[in-house]
Amino acid sequence: MKINKTMIRYFQQQDKDSVIRIWLEASVTAHSFIPHSYWEGKVSDMRNEYLPQSQTFVYEDKHTTQITGFISLIGNYIAALFVSPDLQGQGIGQALMAHVKRQHPELELNVYTKNTQALTFYKRQGFTIVREQTDRQTGQQEFTMKYQGNV
């Protein structure tokens, strides 16, 4: 699948249900070590708090106009990067990451230590682990990772 930059655009209100669906499906798939009910309990927060306070870009399939992934930032912090589970590995996450790297030469994020697929992805994207801590909400270990472009 060839990635076209014009497929990435700013989040719009009509995207909200698609973005939340992707977030929930991908969260449950990637975080099998956290109960499904935890993620279901966060849907309202995602809709009413997290999305409104972040700058979000969506990846839209130019043929179907379906939202297939998104990335959300709060300043230089990547609060979320999710791709529909059935479309992962096709370059959508990489395209979203490249899009924000062009705007932010320094980025930071947190990722669960048990989420090895995401850890591998972020390392390939040039992120390095700077510290480890326990996530207060889940009790799971997580890494803080940083990316510094041409600095």
C-alpha cells in the first residue's frame, strides 16, 4: 500500500466515533495484560477530555474516506498513536509519525513495557528509552521514550 501525504488531515468532530472505535479496538488488542473493562471505562474520558485537549491528525483512506488511524499530541507529547488492528503493518503509523516529526523535532511518549510491538515500532522511529516508571492508573510498568531529530 502506497502512503500518500494528503491522506493525513486534522481531526474533525465527525471523526470522533471512528477515532474512539480505533482507540478501543487497538487498545484491547495491544494491551492484553490490562482488563478489557479498563479500556471500556475510559471511552467517556477519551471522548470528553483527551480528544478535546489534544491536537489530533487522522489518516483517512482516500478511496473509502474511512479513518484508519490517528495520532494525538499535547505539545510535544504523543498522547496516542493508534491504527485499526486489521490494518497495522501497512505504513499508516509510520506515515502519522513522519507527519508529526516534521512539525516537532523533539517528541516524548509513554509506552507499556509489555507492549513489545509498540516498543519495537518506536525504536525503529528513532525513540530511545529515558526512564521507567509505574503507570498510576493501571499499575503496569511503562517506559518514557524520547525522539530528538536533527538536534
